[in-house]
Amino acid sequence: MLLSNLESVPGHRISRQIDVVYGSTVRSKHVGRDFLAGLKNIVGGELTAYTELLEESRQEAMDRMIAKARGLGANAIVGIRFSTSNIAQGASELFVYGTAVVVEKAKIIEQE
């Protein structure tokens, strides 16, 4: 599956636009992670527990979006965007969406 945040895939042409596809996940913070993040907040620095949580969330949402696109017969997703929102105290949604398309390698015409 080719993925692009552009409206196209370089070196390819879109032969068919299928539909908008999306994936999402809602995650809550872990009490242990919250405690350690609170301590880290005092001294400063990266909150690695949250960085890992967000990375897992992004991957899960992307995997869900890709599965929907494959199910529709797409071989690429263009215009990919991410969004986040708070659902409840301590829980957030990570949402990713794009347009499922079929692309073909572009023919290169050589000029002399």
C-alpha cells in the first residue's frame, strides 16, 4: 500500500478514486505512566511513556485505515491527515483519514 500526504503519489498516476477511508483509536493514560510523567514534568525532558503511547496509537489507526482501503480494492491512500481530540478525562482519540485510490506507474516519455 502506497501512502502519501500529498494529493498524488510521485511517479504514479491515479487511475481511479475510490472513497475516503479512515482509522481511529481511543486510548487512555496508564496510572503508572501518569505518575512517571508527572515526575518527569518537574525536571523537564521528553515524556517517553507518552511518546510511545502516541506512536502505538498512530500505528493502530494507520493499520485500520489501510485495512479499509485494501478491502475496497485500493493500492494507495493519498491526502493523509491526522487529527486528535479529547474524549474524556485522560482519554484521547487519534484519527487518520485519506482518499483510497488505485494508482499506476507513470510512463516516462524520453525526449531527444
